[in-house]
Amino acid sequence: MPRFTKAELEAARDRVVPDVVADGLRVLFCGINPGLMTAATGHHFARPGNRFWPVLHLSGFTPRLLAPAEQQELLGYGLGITNVVARPTARADELSAEEYREGGRLLTAKVERLRPRWLAVVGVTAYRVAFDDRTARVGPQERTIGDTRVWVLPNPSGLNAHWTAATMAEEYARLRRAAEE
């Protein structure tokens, strides 16, 4: 993992991190927004303490642990990655409620265009704000976007102390099983 100076990370706030997407995916994972390490590297969930890649493997979505730089391999498994909000920040709490709501509108249009079987939003608070659903809980949602079902997953950030990698992997595996049906 390359090391970045504070100035290099701050400069990453102006970068756009490309989605890893294709039409008709089994699952489109949706992060909250790119962190500065993700923006600096161009690889989703790149911060070393983020548990997305290990949990993806532990849950059976990938046959081996992928590194963030191998994100394009997800497409071969019918998986992709996007974000609710495109703007990189150091912390998700730097985003406004309006950015989340606008991100929800843009995400809806993206899902309608790409038609994944499942949209998996990683972060219940982000989902609640983006889709104006204050009662949402982790798990499958009533909401659909066209034919796309929606699942809310725990945020894999290392800051999310409510979930361990093992308990997260169990929830991700529930989605994996549903996506295989």
C-alpha cells in the first residue's frame, strides 16, 4: 500500500473514483462515499482498516481475499461497487443530508440503468438519509428499484465497532445466499 503525505490525501478530495460496474450484476455494493485513501489510490475501500475486502471473502462472495487494486476482478463474480455520494471526504460526517438525498436520486437512476439483481448499501445511516427511510434496519428492505431488490449491510469501516468482521461476514453471506436464488 503506497504511503501518502497529508497534502497528497487532501489533494485527493478533488478526484473522482470510477465505479466498478456492468449491466446485470448479481450484487452492486454501494459505499457511503470515497475516503481520501480511496480517492488517492483510485481503489474502493482502500483504507487499511476497512474490512470490506476481508468480509467479502469471508462471506463467500470471492474465492480468495482480493486487494483493493484487484477491484476489477469483482465483475467476473457478478459484483460491482459504487457510492451514494461521489465526493471524497476524510469522514462520512462531512457530508450534508442534501448530498445524501441527491446521491440517493442519482443512485436510483444508476440502478435503473444497470439493473443489478441486488443493491447492497453498506451503511444503514447513509441508506436512511439517502432514501428517506428512518426505520430501515440491516437486512433486506421492502423497497425495490425497478426489479432490483435492496439490502442494507453494516458499514465495513474499522470505525464501526458494533460489528466484528465475523458478524459482518454472516450478514454479507445472507445476502450472498439470497443473490444465488
